[in-house]
Amino acid sequence: MSCWMPGCPALSVCRGLAALPITCLERAKDLKTRLGILLHKPELGHRIGTSSKLQLGSRRRDSSREVLEWRESFDQLLKSKSGVTAFHTFLKTEFSEENLDFWLACEDFKKTRSKTKLASKANRIFEEFVQSEAPREVNIDHETREITRKNLSGATSACFNEAQAKTRTLMEKDSYPRFLKSASYQDMTKQATSRGINKRSHT
């Protein structure tokens, strides 16, 4: 478009473009061409979509298998992050999630390498979960409580081992069987089983 009138917007645009280096204009043309090619390739978007669907399907199969493995043993449940989350949600309905929280706190405590952090963490865990009338007191016998108290004087990564083992046994024998029978877990297993059946019918 050309214009001889002074102050014409088209004239100022043309002058602006003329002032740009040639390389800039060439790059702009090249970019426009590439964008055009991409926009006219719908199969590219289809391939990306298919790939993401395949990955999602794979994740669903993995999670389905994992859900069914939780009923094999309490260890299998505790090895699974999503299993621990589901179990914790169930324990909240029974107002006994402190047992699992204590067990998890002990697992984290064992990974502590600094001696000063070990001592401060040990005291914090003891005050929150172990001592009599603790805010989130776990259900352990008096003898185990006293052994744990004595262990604090020379805190090591093993000072909660006995209390943690007692809490774990309590969950395995008491809460875990109820979790497997709960409506929430039964629903999860039904969904996992139906996914497995659907997968077999499509192969």
C-alpha cells in the first residue's frame, strides 16, 4: 500500500520497516513460514494427543495393579505412596491417624544424619506422640514408653524402634484389616478390577 499524504499511518509503517536490518525481516519471514507449516499439520497434534493418552493409560494400569497389591500384605501398602495416603484417609475416619503419623515420623527420623538435629527431632517426636498425655499420643504400653524415654538421653536413629514396631503391629492387626473391608477400598478394587477386564477385552 502506498500513500503520498503527509502523516499517513501506512507511510510511517513502511519507513519503520525500511529502517529494520535485512536480517530481522528475513527472520520474521522464516518464522511466519514455519508457523504456517505447523498450522497445516493436524496429524502432529494428533500424534501428541495419542502419546499423552498412552502415557495416561499406562499410569492407570500401574495404579490399578498397585491398588490390588495393597491387600497382599501390610508391607505392600506401606511401600506405596498412594497406599499410605489412602490408609491415612481411612484412619482419619476412625480418629486414629496419629499411629501412622508416628510411624512416618520415625521413618523420616531414621534418615537424619546430624547428631544435633537427631536429638532435637527425637524430643519433638517424643513430646508429640509418646509421652503420657501427648497431643497425639499413640497407644503403646507403659514399659515401651519408659524405654523410649531413656533412649532420648543418648539419641540415636534407633531410639524409637521399639515404640515404632509396637505401633506398626497394632495397625497391621487392627486398622489394616478394617481398611481392606472398608467401602472406600472396596470401591477402589472394583475400579481396578474393571480396568483390568477392559484391558483384556481390548487385546
